[in-house]
Amino acid sequence: MKKHIGFIALDFSFARWLSDALRTAPHTHCAQELMEGLGDLMSGNTESLMLELGEREGEAAAEDILHCGGLSIDLRLRRVSRDGAEISLTPKEFDILYFLARNRGEVFTKEQIYQAVWESDYLLDDSNIMAFIRKLRKKIEPNPDAPQYILTIWGIGYKFSDKL
């Protein structure tokens, strides 16, 4: 299933209404995170939020293992293998790979990747994301100089190949 990312601008009055409405929502971790995110938006601590719909009540969990060509990415075990051989990744490398792979074909800027993967403040520097991508390619690509999984979209950012 191909996922698309949409950007919606919220005006301050609607964000305040939504925040107030969430006070009567079920007390879940997701509702709390959304309330905190809206608070950060309204206070100017952040400029955007990225939302993702998780598992629906009563449905089976989304597939925990992504298969992309010879690459297998197991979310539950946080394990990656290529052609059956396990690949050791750091936690952030895994998070970046999983984010890109589950959104195959979608192009992301370095800032979007950063916002999707880092939960706390971290120095956003283009070279940081580029370094993670370079290290990931060395580990997962059969030929890192001619990548087939993580592709560079010049002038924009990166995407995970949807051809695999």
C-alpha cells in the first residue's frame, strides 16, 4: 500500500478549538501526544506536525515485516536482513530505513526525515541526515555507489525505491 503525506495548514483558532476538543477525548497516549503537539504549534516551539494513522480497533496490526527486494525489515524485532544475512544497524539508522521503506516511492526532504525520526531536539543539519544515509547505504546496498534501495532525488531529498 502506497502512503501519501498531506500537509494541512491550521489557523490558530482552529488549533485552539481542536486542543480544547481533545480534552474530552479518550485518555490515550495518542491523544496526549496530539495535545502536546498542538501546544507546541500554538506556542511557536514547532512549525509543523506529522500525523500517522495507526492500527484501527479490531484490525490486525499492519504488517510488521517489510519485504523490499532482497531486504527484510522487521519492525517488532528491529532486525534487518538482506538475502537472509542479518545487518546490524544503529537505532536511528533502523528508524530512518523503516520510515523510508514503509513510505516507498514518496520523496522526503532531509527536514521531513528528521521530523519523522527524531522525537527530541537534535541539531538539524543537512550533513547529519546525509551521514546517516551514507552509513545506511554502506550497510544495506549491494553496491553503495549505485544504490538500489535509498535513492537521492537531487535538489529535494531521498526516497525508498518503489521498483523493488
